[in-house]
Amino acid sequence: MPAKTAATAISSSRVKPRAVELSFAPIDNARLANLCGVLDENLRQIETAFDVSIARRGERFTLRGKKEKLALASEALQMFHAHAKDALSIDEIQLGLIEISNRPARRDTRKPDDDAPALLTRKTELHGRTPRQVEYLRKIQEHDISFGIGPAGTGKTYLAVASAVDALERELVRRIVLTRPAVEAGERLGFLPGDLAQKVDPSLRPLYDALYDLMGFDKVGRLFERASIEIAPLAYMRGRTLNHAFIILDEAQNTTPEQMKMFLTRIGIGARAVVTGDVTQIDLQRGQKSGLIEARRILKDVRGIAFTEFQKEDVVRHPLVARIVSAYEAHAALEEKNERGDR
């Protein structure tokens, strides 16, 4: 077994209370190299995630930033050092930073996967990384219709596809049906070559990618051949009744109210549906109402239907994504305030 290491807070200056020093003992140069990464890339990831600066001299690390961020950055350094026997991948770093970022919001000390629903997929380590993701997975399993609404990168679509794969593997459903409205940001599908299916196929690529990641390319191919998995534009859903299926409507903010009603009424016996979307990225023509926004208002009190509202804290992508979302939210709030002031 490797020797135990300890991180010691050496000083916290009274003159500069926003500076903290950490030291790891006993000194293990290989572990320190794995902690820092190539050209200190891992340290840069921590700096970006928590908006701190980190200076290293040997086994000593000096951190500067806001008090609450320093505590999180210190925790991150200690956690990654404990796991740095081997080189740390970028996935380990960024996912670890996301989990640490959400710990202060928890009501207890349990990790997010302590009570998270278990998913039967090829990725055995898959679980909700934030409390809302855990709640989202639970609601999907407990309700016939679930809505996941929130900004990009919060795992709405990926976790929905993972839940669909889990249901198929456990034989709770007979097939998976994935669909999206044929609307794209700032583009016109008529200028693209091919028929409707070929025009919208690139927009469905995130759904393919999630399936390949969770089941493997060969297995997904076989399931497509057996029609156990179907991916289709929303326009192809009209007139169908989908029994014993797990149905996912992605990018639902780009549905009209009529399309949303049409989709929700396709659900048949033994079926389960998940609707995902980001109401801040609506690509409908000016003046058109979003079916997702209307459905949230109309169905919020309907028993058997669950809503999960993701926030920027739930973003599970590059640490900069959460800060990008925050910047856009602040800008939108400022513009709204200025507009009210002009009236």
C-alpha cells in the first residue's frame, strides 16, 4: 500500500486573508507530477473552475482568491493528490471539480451516487454528478412523463438516453424512440441536400453519440437493424401510438404548442417519455410560442408528470461552460433592467 500523505495548511496571512498555502508530506515527486499534469494543466483546470490562482514551489502550493473558492480549490488539490498514484485524465479532473463545486449545496455529506438510481449501461461509473441530476434520474424512473429543462451541458439528454438504455436492458420497454424537431439555429433546412431524414440527420447526431457511448457501436447497430432503437424527426410522429417504448423528445424548446401536444399524446401502454430542452435557446421564428414553455405552465400540476429545472451549477462540461452560462444570465438580467428603465 502507498504511504499515506497529508496536506498541511502552512499559513493564512492576516494581512492577506485571501491567500492559503498547502504542503504535501511525505514528498512524492511522481505523485506531485501526476497532480499537476503536463505543463501544470491540472492546476490550470482548478484555477479556471474556482477562479483562483495557484503557484507551486516543490511540494508547496500557494492559492489566492475568494475565501469560499479557496476552500474548494484546497479540497480539490487534496482529493486529486490522494488519487495521483497514476496520471490523472482530463475527465477525472473536470468531473471531480464538478462534484466538489456542488458539495456546499448538499444538505448532508453523502456523495451524489450514494442514493442515486443505478443505471445498467456499458459505463458502470455513470451516475448523477449533482443533486439535481440524481433527482432527475429518480423522477424519470418514478414517472411516466418527465421534463428536464435547463442550460446546455447539464446532462439532460445524456442522462435521459442512459435511462432509456437502462430500461431496455432491464426489459422494462421493448424499444427506444428518440426524436427532435426539425429546427436549427440560424439555418434553413431547405438548402441542405437530401430528403427530410437526411436533412435532419446531423441534428440527431448527439443522440447517436450518446447511444454509442452507452452501448457500443456494434450493439447499437444490431438494435437499429431489429428496430429496437429508432431515431426520427418529430414530424414523423404524427398518427403513431408508441406502446412499450421509452421515448425522448430532445431540443423541445423548438416545438410549437401543437407539436408538443401531438408528441405527448403519442404515448401508449407501457411507455415512458422524457422531454428535454433549454428555454434560453429557442430557434423558432419570431412570434412563435415554444411548446416547452407552454407545457411547463399547463402541466406543472398534473399528477404523474415530473419537472426538473437544472441550473448553471449542474453543468457537467468544461468548467468554463458554467461561467459562460452565468455571464449570459447576468447580461440578460442587465439588459432587462435597462429596458425597464427606458420605459
